[in-house]
Amino acid sequence: MKGSRFRMLLLLGDIVLIFLGFHISFFVRFFYFHNSYSIFIKIFYIFVIIHIFSFSIFKNYSLKVISSFELFKRVFLGNGLAIMLCFVFLYIFREILGKFPTSVLLLAFIVNNFLLDILRPFIYYINGRIKKDIIFVSENNFSELLKKIKSGIEEIDEIVITSLFKDNKKLYFLIKLLEIKNIKLSTLPALYDKYIMLKIENIIPAKISYYSNFNFNTESLIRIIDFYISLFLIFFFLPLFIIIAFLIKIDSKGKILYIQERVGKDGQIFYLYKFRTMVEDAEMKTGPVWASKDDRRITKVGRVLRRTRLDELPQLFNVIKGDMSLVGPRPERPYFVKRHKALQGIRLSVRPGITGFAQVRGSYDLKPVHKLKYDYLYIQKRSIFLNIYILLKTLPVVLTRKGW
């Protein structure tokens, strides 16, 4: 399908689904069409213009995308901006139009996202427009690659390094150039360990991803599932968040949240959120050490939170941000990653998780070396179905307090 026809198909699909989404939102909110429905009919064309404008800002009418998650992200951002602009429009002209239920707008945001996240990937997929343009590079063809990037004639989504760069200045220049051009940089599995250590030791300034034949759309689907489940759980457990925060505050002095640096995918450092379970400044005298089962630094409330794993709940925000996944190897601190080779390499090729294979198959006292074996097994067998299995096994493990 030609580019103009393809964009027209997307545009018509958006109009139909936005109209359908608002209808569903009215029905869900009132179980019949409220008197404000007449306002919606009068100004629907305004809503359409606002949505198309917002979608255009976030490139929702591009002729090609690299993954289903990229589509999801663009729809989410475009739809979010559109709903906010609709709200502003209704507020400005409220004297003329009358009252329009805000709840319908909020519901429309959810429903429209859901409908568009189903249709758009389908349209892009059947037209062969979800694809990545990849170029393999070594130090030998470095100059040729630079010419291609600077010319901008050839569309490039990812560059894969196939050999070690002896000249770090060339590598540094390549990384900076790709950052400017917004092109992903990855390396072959055999070289991944060495490049990751360059990142962890701050020799190179940006992450280099792990290149594999793992289905990129499957990866995107995992990310979408993570996002929606985390968003639901945050709202579901919101009252519990408030109760836990109150109990921590009255139990001991210090902050409610414990925020700590961890090493994420491809050696990127991120800040992990947990409910504080230890006394304030617990490592001031000891330095970085792994917590033990009967650790004296753990508070009374903290002990309960650790046993029930409720201290991990704030990590749902890490999943929303993209630092973590619901399922994956547990993230470690930079201090330990630098000192233990087993915590480096392929273990950093996936996003760390709130729960993982090691947590549902082992016990609390399982030795680190055995946990690592489970982590490597998970990475080798990783799939949507394995993730679902681990998530389903997590609940009984938490209730019986056997894993983790």
C-alpha cells in the first residue's frame, strides 16, 4: 500500500475508533446516554481535530515503526495530550457548551488507548511496516558507515558492532553520533561482556545493547503487558501504599522510600524504589553488604514487609518508567556487579525484574550461585508464556513464604 493510502487508512481508523471509544465511555459511565451526550455529538469534529493534531506531534502517522511497543508509546502519549487538550477546550467554552463529565474523558483515554493498541499494530503488520533496518559494522568499515550516517540517504534503526574497537576514540565518536541521530547501538553476544564492562567502568558514555534473534515484537508485547499490569496494580494497591507509608513512619525514624542505585539492562544505572525496611543509614558502618534472613538492621515493620514482599511494591513505578520488567533477574548494586563477574555479561542483556525464575523456584536462603543459574536459564528460555507462568507462581510463593 502506498504511503498516502496507508496514512489515510490510519486516519479513518482513528476517527472511527475515537467515536466508538467515546460511545463506550458514555455507556460505561452512565449505562445510558447522558444529557451531555448531545454536547459530544455537536463538538465531535473538534475532538477529532484535537486527536489528529496530538497524534501528529508524536509521529502516529509515520510510514514505518521498529516495534509494536513503539506504536503503543506513541498512541499513549498522543492520546494523553489529546484528552488534556479536550479538557482545556471544554473548560474554556463551558459557558457556551454546558457541563461535560470529566469522567467520560478519563474513560475515553483508557478505552481509546485499548482500541487503538489493537488496530494500529494490525494495520502496520499486514502492510509490512513494522521492521528494523540494521547495519553491521567493524573497525574496518567504520569510515564507510560514517558516510552513510551523515548522508542520511539510507534509513538506519540499529547498528551492530561485530568486532572489538582497538581505538576507543572511534567508538566514543560513533556512540555520540548515534545518540544525535537517535540510532540504537548493539553488539554481538560474544562481545557483549567486554563492552558492558566498558560501560560499567565509565570508559564509554552510553549503553550498548545485546543483539539477539529474540523476536522484537515479542519483546514489545512483554513491555506493553508489563506497563498495563503495573498501572492496574498501582491503582489497586493505592490504599495499601498509604497504610504501609504510615506504619513505616511511626515505626522508625527515616524516609518512607528507600532509593538505591542498581544496574539495569545493558549496564545502565537506575534508581530502584522500595519501602524502607531497615534502620536509617543501615550501611554507614558496614558498607555495602547483602541482607541476610535474620539481619538485625531490619525494623519490626520492615520484617513483615520483607516476609510478605510488600516492600517491593514501589518497584511498579520502575516498571512504568522502563527501568525494570515484572519478570527478570533481580537487579544488583554497581558495587557488587563490578566485583562479581557472574553478575555481568548476559545477565544484563534483559531488564531486571520484580520477580523472577530464581524467586519462585528457590528458597530465601538459596545461595547466590544457584540463583544465577536460574537467571541464566530464564534468559535462555525467555518468552511471554514463561513470564506469565512466573507471575502466576509468584502469588503462592509469597503467601507460603518459600521463595525469593
